[in-house]
Amino acid sequence: MPSRHFSRGSLSSVSRGLISPNSRTSSHHGLSSRGHSSDENFQGSPTLESLYAESNYDDPEALGRYSFAPPRPRSSSRSSSIYSDDNNSGSLSPDMKQSSFAHSPLSRSATNRQTLLPDTPGIYGFSEKGKGWEAEPDDALHNPGKLGKRVGPARLIYEPRERRRTCVGFSAVGLLNVAALTFLVVAIVGVFAGYPIASHYTDHAYVNTTSYIGPTSNTTTSSSSGLINSNAPNISNRALIDPDTPTSAYTKTGVDGDTLQLVFSDEFNVAGRTFYVDEDPFWEAVNLHYWATGDLEWYDPDRLITEDGYLAITLSKETAANSHGLGYLGGMIQSWNKFCFTGGRIEVAISLPGTAFISGFWPAAWLMGNLGRPGYGSTTEGNWPYAYDTCDLGTLPNQTDSSGLPAIEATSGLSSYDYKLSYLPGQRLSRCTCPGENHPGPTYANGTFPGRAASEIDLFEATASTSGGEVSQSYQVAPFDAYYYIKNSTTSEVDYYSTDWDTAANTYLGGAYQQAVSAISGTDSTTYNSTTEFSVFGVEYTPSYIGGVGTGEIYWINQGETMWRLSDTAIAANTETEIGPRIITGEPMAIIMNLGLSESFTTISTKLTYPATMRVDYVRIYQPADQINIGCSPELYPTADYIANNLASYSNPNLTTYAEFRESVGLSTSFPKNRLTDTCT
């Protein structure tokens, strides 16, 4: 209960009958700092000195009779029966005039109705015997104990020896207080310093373990998309099917006439979306220089935003100070390790930048296996552009043995590479990898692994010229055929469909770092630099593992039409280079879209206009209902554990080689052991 404080002069006398053993106060035993014990205020009443003299300091029983400030009344109604509500004068109510209080030498006026009450039996908390206040459960909490004796000229209160504490070191309560304060300090530092630092090194390599493989019903029950999404991973609070996707796009007729089911879409209709780290559930814009292809721009997340119903990726000419010393800022967006799919059909509706008649820009949309993170060289070295699951010379550096055989490797390449066929370092995650080595698996019963890689399928890479625009649509593979020639003697191996867009085999076949199986077709010039007209590019493919080698195939789409087809029989085993069949990849594929420029790709005209924008109207993915396979770490091609175990490689774009990554974490810098050249343990 609170202390009772009285104004100066409010106490005219002190009666022993009002000093109850059980009263509760914390202010000098009931006297406030303004309630003085001078003769003028306490004439005819015992002083503190007289109380002490009478109290017998050494007699606790005698001392216990004295204390000040009894508790306030238990009910306001009783309080009002004692004191007048009219003027706060402190006059007695009629029923109190015959009480002992009425005959007491003490009279008082109360302030704010915090009053001293009489020792009247049976009412207002008084004991039945009239000897004090009734005991209450919390009395012990408010009992100040013995009165301290005043000593010396200053009349200081003396604390009895038995109430004094001695220092015994740290108490249990003190230690708990120190621990609590330490925890709070550590937590605050962690939130404002530790978390941002940790995020810098980890957020760029989010490990996605979610995947789904299996059939789904054709029954349309999902309210948002008309499809069953319950079987698919719900990566965010938005379903995989964009609610803005029109119902007419829920299914698609595949190239073989079968009905395909929509499994993912993004219409980019919500304005103001940006794609910095952790801002979007499906996409992330990179912040780096794409040095591997000699790009002239810095990829900056600020170059991407959704507006007016599309995703805008902008390339601008900048000062060196504003572009990391490069002179240009471009944009690249990836679904790496956020959303992946295996097999089926992907379509992107895109307005190309600039015009169809001035060359220089490099717009592209493509797929890469999730084991490689585009722009992070230590993840792609030895993984890109392999599409291989055989243990032979094709897994070794330069695809030759220690004696340099086969001999054709030294004579069937390009003159710019001294006619060497391959400069590749070997397949890092091959079928030949020794048991127990750093490999993503899965592990077969005999301890061996499948061949794994970061294969690449290009939906398109666009060029322009005075005669009009063209797109290259390709599959990058390794190891290589002699002279980079595929088998294309029959339409069962390679077939070209479109005459409207002049589709034909690309004369560029590759080089020492890649074999490009590619075709060229024309573009619709009306869809350049447009906010209303878009070209539909895409691929529809079946991985070789589904039906076995010889059944894998890829179809490319341009302007919504099928342009050409590649069968895995065109990249079958090659006896000249002594390699096995390349396959149509079964890796989970991430989506990449970018706008940059590089002299290694095309001539950069001085007539280009900046800024230039590539606009993406939508991305849609379809799969057969009995072959739904979405997620970045499916059972047959897992990636999550490998990425987590090699996180620094996937987090730092400045680590350009596998050796640099391994050295950074204090491990052996060599590739995993290959049983053709190393001794497995």
C-alpha cells in the first residue's frame, strides 16, 4: 500500500491509540518529510524522543506497539461515513461521536482522504478487541521492523547490528543480474552488428531444399490458378502460379500434341518490385562484373524494376565512378537456388532493347543447372558446360590421357587456340569421382556417383545488324566432338522447322571452352523497344534420363512457333575423340535473364542509344501432368547439401576458380579425385 503523507500542521497531536503494531508505511514510520515533530505542531503530544524513551529499544515486544500511519480504509463507502464529502473538513460522522476516537485527545483533518483511522472495534479493519488493526496477508511486506535509535548530536538513526549486512562476495542474485546484463549487451550487439555481418556472407547463398517430383491431377481445384498447387512447394506467400495469369494460359499444347500443365508463372504486373537479396521469393538480381564473357558493364540490382505490367531490365552508359570503373550498368536476374525446374516447357514474352538494325546490345534468357551460379566462377569451373554421365577420357583435363591421346585433340580445334580441341579443366563432378570425395551425389550402392554438371540451354541470345535482328538458340555441351561437329545427317538427329523466320544451323560451333549446338532465326522488328508488343521465346525439352539415352530432346520456340529440334542422338558417343554420349541434362535448371554488352559477342556500334531497356511481360513454365519436377534439389539430382557444404564458393563472386575457393577455406585445391588418374581410398 502507498504511504500516507500529510500536509504541514495536519497533525495536531499524536495519540498512542493510533500507533498500531500492524500499520504499513515506508516513510519514517508514517511521518512524511513535511510532517515535523516540533513543539508547535505536536504540543501536548509525545515526541519521538519520548517514544524512544518509552519504547525500551531492547524490548522488541514493547517496541512493536509503536508505528505510524495505519492503512487506508478498505472501502470508499466506509471512508465517506467518517468524513464529510462536502468540505473535506475532517468532521466526524454521527456514528463516530461515541467512539473512543471521539474522546481521543487527537483531532485531525485529512488530505485527499488519506486518513488516520480510529482504533474502533469491529469496523474499518479494526480488531474485534480494539487493540489494533486486523492482520492482513501482506503485512510482512510493509513492516519496517524495529525503530532505529537516534544517536549523536545530528540525531542520526542507528541501525541495529543484527540488521547490518556484511560483504561476502557475489551473491546469487548479483550473478544473475550480471548474466542478464551480459546477455542483453550480446543480443544488442548481435542484432545491430553481428546480423548484418553474417548476412553479408550468407544471404547471397540461400540453400533451397524444397522440391517436388511426381504426377498431379488434372482436376482444377486451386482458386488462384485453377491448378492443384498443394503438391508443389509453396516458396512464398504467393503461390507458384501468379494469380494474374489468365485462365487461358493454364494449359498449353506441347510440340507432340500432349497437354501440358502450368506449374509456374510470373506476370510482373505488381509495380515497384525490386530484386535485391531476399526481396523476392523467386528472383534475385546480381551485383557483380560478369568477367567470364568479357562484359563491359557492371550488373547492378538497381537496373531492374517492375513497372506498367512488365519487368524492365535497363542498360545505361555511366561515368566510371558510377559503374565500378567500367562505364556501363546493366542488369541480370536469376532464379538460382530459389526456383528451378527439370523438363517441360518454358516461355518468356520479351521486348528486345534498341532496334533490330543497330548491333551491340546482348539481351538473353537462358537456363543453367543449379550446381553452377552464374557470375561465381568457382562454382562453374569444371561444371559448365558439361552434360556427361560416362567415366572415360571425356572427364579429364583437355579430354586427353596423360600421354596426350587421342591425337585428334591436338589438331581438331580452332587456330586461335593452337588447334587444341579443349582447354577445359576436366569434369569436376564426374562419374569417375572416387568414393568419399566432394560430390553432390546421389551415391550409388557401390559407392560411385553419377556425372553432375551445370549444363546450359539458351532460350535466346539476340543480335542486330543492318539486315535485321536474329536470335541464336543453343545447347552448350562438353566434352567435345572433333571439330565441334555434331551428327546431323538425318532429321531424327536435328530438324529445322520454320521457314517464316529463316531458321538454319548456326555457323558458330564453339571453341576450346564450349561446344555450341545452335541455330539462328529471325526476329520481329516490331517488338523492339516496345511496351505493348512482345516476342515469345522458349524451349520444350525432355531429359535423357526419363526414357534413357536416345530419347532426350530439345525444341526451341521463337515468336511462339517451334524453330528447331535437337535429339541427344546428335551428340552421341564419338569414336574419334573417344568419348561417350552427351545427354540432355536432367539437372534442376535455374532461369537467367540479362541485358549487357560485350565485344566477344557482337560488334558494338557507336550509334547505340542509352539507356536501353529489355522488357519481360511474363515467364511461364509447363510440364506434363505425370512428370511434374520443380525445385532446386530433387532426389535424383540433389544440390542443397553440396551448396551448403561449399557455401563460400556460392557466396563470393571474387573466387574465380575452384582452387581459390578451396584455398580460402584451408582445403586441398585440387579437383575431387578421379579414379582414372588418382588412387581412390
